[in-house]
Amino acid sequence: MTLTTDRQRVAAHVGGRELARQRAFRSDALETSVLGLLTVTVVLFLLDGGGPALTVGSAASRLEALGRVTGLVGTALLLVQLLLAARLPWVDRTYGHDRALVAHRRISRVALPLLLAHALALVISYGAQRGLSPALSWLVEPIYLLGGELPDMLTAFASLLLLVVVAVTSMNLARRRVRHETWHVVHLTAYAAVVLSIPHQLSNGTDIAGHPLQRLWWLSLYVATAGAVVLFRVLLPLVRSLRHALVVEAVVPEAPGVVSVHVRGRQLDRLPARAGQFLQWRFLSPGLFAAAHPWSLSAAPDGRTLRLTVRDLGDHSRRLSRLRPGTRVLIEGPYGRFTTDRRTRRRVLLVAAGIGITPIRALAEELVSSGTVGPDDVTVLYRANDADSLVLGDELQELAATGALQLHLLVGRPVPGSWLPPGLAGRPDGDVATLRRLVPLLRTHDVYLCGPPAWMALVRGDLRAAGVPRTQIHDERFGW
Amino acid sequence: MRSRTALLGTLLAAAALTISWREGANPSVGMPGVHVITAPAPRPSHSSSSPAAGGSSPRPSSRSTTSATHRYTGALVGTPYGDVQVQVVTSGSRITDVRAVHLTDANQHSRDISAFAAPRLKQEALSSQSANIDTVSGATYTSEGYRQSLQAALDQAHA
């Protein structure tokens, strides 16, 4: 090793700590903006006499005030959800797309109940003002409202119904039964739901209709959200897809039920794709064009081609094996922050299970070819249920054979409560000791982790038990 | 979020909410959206003006006289949900009746609210013998318009 490469080695990974600091700052800024958004929303309500309206007066009028404030806060949260799913580069760089979507899901568990409470509270309150009992009004009052007593009620009720459908089809139980493509189309109607809810806010909203300040506030929120969605979810992917004119170059079987798709395009060196990232891929061929799927790059981008490797999970990925060379490809992305930018140490441990090997394989390639690591600095642990499912295993073995990295293949059926295969799992001194034996100087490694969520939780637990700081553990969640 | 930022943000948010709650609790201070369309124009005391009835010119405040009973029509006050205008009937120095000339009517719901609030506002005016009346909950704008129009009418009465 020359002096130059030694210096490069140092330089390549000190950036990770600075990056972590910036990320902490950015996440503070983003979370503070959300807090500010909610605060301003409630402040505008309170300035308009919302406080006394909530606490003083008849039950019906207090219920009406409650209906107003739940509607306002619920809508604000709904917009935050849209922004989290809008692929904003800032959000992706700060949280990663996977965590942004986790937050998106969590917020929906608050936003939807609030919006349901909004509708129910107002319906019962209006019913009470008409002299209907709550037991009756939730059923009867909507008929009056939909009958034209208030404008724009039809769209408002349709909006709520759509949101309920979107939420129900996204529940874990339903996700397992609904095809990804169906779910995706249903999920996109959430945009329609938000748009459908706008007219009744402008025409009836006690807090919006006729209040210049509140109107301005809400209109700017809508315009900003719509702008972000159109720019980052539609225009940017379209521009990138057109600029790079991607087509399928080859489809290569890797293992039973696993194929690699090689994609080539123009000026791919200008696509800011990194090893460890994923893209949403949409293949323009019959039966495939309807939905885009998130698949990781399984090779470090070389500026000329991209490669993704897909395991046979559903109808869609099965059809991939019949893709013809020359098929056009649209992309969204690249997304994700599972990249070597996050390195804080020179040594790197890459841990993968199953098809989670795809980004790990790309990271290994990038690290080895970067010249920033020595021969003993990179270790790969690759867990698979049997030898047949060791996808891309031969490529890793080639890298290991040149001495560029240490490779441990952990093959065998799943062991309950352990991330290790039979034989290594459940040794008397525990999985943590086994991990330490497999990876000398474990604590001085950055760890990149990718696999099924339950398996990753086990690995993460043992890494923490072995003393690896949380800031050195980076993971990518495959929710698909 | 780092705990220092979270603490600071929470404190700021709590302060903003508290202040806005207090400000909002007193809508007459500066309630957005309520404004007097016609200022009550003080008139010479005993002009022989035509009766305000008939809607020929409801906007200027007017005063009509019938024996010891006087009627004073208040200013037309605009709110986001429609205009509010009341007429006050006095006998001597007593307010004997308050009649709604116009109430918020932007949509059926605000008509419902008006119908609900008007009797209560009238009752309050009669019992307090002034425009010093409490807001009927759920009818903040109607109440505020009512109060302003009533005050304008009483200003004429006392002029």
C-alpha cells in the first residue's frame, strides 16, 4: 500500500461523523417544522375563539368546536403524510425512504381517527342543534347534509370514505392478501381524497371560509404540498427516465426463482446513484407497466449500466424472468441512504440474509474498488436457508478469493430466536460470542445490515450486546 | 429529535397555544372577519324620516317614532356568514324589544345557528338592558354582529 492510499483510507470514512451531525440537525429542523405546522394550525383556531368554544357552552356547541379542531389537525397531519411519501430529497437524505414511510404509517394512525372524529363530532353536533339525539343523528344527519343543506358535503364524505379504504387496504392483515399493484393503485387515490376534501373546507369551514389569514395559511400548505409531490414524485422521475432512456440489456437467471436484470442507458454517469440505494423500477411491457417496484441495485453503478436482482416473490417478479432485451424502463429514484457515505470507521462489516444480499453485494464491490480499505477491513456475513438460495454467492466468493474481503457463508435452515444457522446458533457461550469470533475487532466496524425485519432485529440486538455503538449500525428495511 | 430541541419546541408551542387561547377568548378585541359595513350615522334628533320598513333604504341607521315608543335600527354588520342588523325598541329609557332585521344566512347551517342564537341574544339584551351581552356558543359571529349592531342602535337612542 502506498502512502496515498493510506491517506485516502482515512479521508473516506471521517465524513460519516460529519454527515451524522448534519443529519441530526436536519431531522431537528424537519421535526420542528412539523411541530410548528401543527402549532400554527391550532393557534389560528384558538385565535378565532376556539378555546372558549371548546370549554364553554352547550354540549352540542363544544362538540362542534371539537369537530373543527380535529378536522384542522387531522388535515395538517394528512399533508405531513403526503410530504413524507413525496420522495423529497431532504427527507430521504435525513431519514431514508424506509423510515420516512414508517413515519408516514405511524402518522396515519393519528390522522385518520382525527378525521373520523371530525366528521362524527360535527354530524352529532349539527343533529343536536336540530334536536336529534346522538343515537339517531349519526345516521340521519348525514342525509340532511348530503341532501344539500350544506354545500360540498358529497365530496367531503367521498373523501373520508376513500381515506378509510386506503387505510384498510394498508393494514398488515390486508397487505398480505392484496396484490402490491392493487394496493398501490388504491393508495394513490389518497391524493384524490385530499383534493376532494378541499371544497367543503373553503365553503363551510368555520375556520377557513371568510378568514383571509387562515385561507392563506391553508392554501399555501396545499400549494406547497402539491408542488412537492408533482416535482419530486412526477417531474423529476420523468425527466430522469427521459434523459437516460433506459432499456433492458439482459436478463440473467441467478438461482431458482432469482433473476438479475441489467439495464443500460445514456449518460448514466450523471445519475446520482450509489451502491446500497434502490430505485422504483417500471418495465414498459405488457403485464408489468402498471406498477413500479422498489429494488436495490445489486452492483455498484459503473456509469454505463445498472443491475438489479429480484427474487420471485409474486406474479410481478415472476414475469420479470420473461422480460425481453430492449424493453424500456422508467425509474424513480435513486432513493435511500444505505451508502458508504455513512461510514464512520475504516473497517466495515456487511451482514445480509436472503435477497437482502443485493445492496450488500453492491456495497462490497464499491468498498473493495474504492481503495479506501485494506484486505482485512471488509467482512461479509451472508445468511441463507440453503446453498441454492445463496444468490450472488459466487460473485462474493470471487472477491474473497482475491483477498479483498473476508466472507462467511452462514447456510442452514432458520433457527427460532437466532440469526445464525444450526451449528453456530445456540452455542453455550451465546450468539454474541460467535459473532465476536467471526468478526475480530467487531466494535471498530461500521455495520451495514439488510434482511428480513425480524432477523435484522436479532442481529442488531447481538451487535449492541457486543458493544457496537448505535451510530455505527446502518440498516435498510425491506418492507416488500 | 434531540432532547434540547424537543424541549425548546414544546415550550414555544405551549406558549403560542396559551397566548392564542387567551387572545381568542375575547373576540371583540380583534375578531377577524367582522366589520361594520355602515357606521351608525348620528342623525338630527327629530327628523321626520320615513319609516325604515319596506327595505327601501335599510342601510343607514334610522330612527322612527311612535308615541312614547322609539325604534332605532342599528348598523348593518358584515360577518363571513352574512350580515347582521337589529332594531331596538325602547320605551322611555328601557329596552322593550330587540328585533332582528337581518341575521347570518350564508348557508342553511348558519341560518340554523341564527335561529338558535337570536332568541338567546335578545333575552340577554333585554335582561342586561344594554349591548353588553355574552357570546352564544357556536354562534360567535352572529353574536358579535348582533352586539355591534345593537350597540350602534343604542348609541342613537342615547344620542
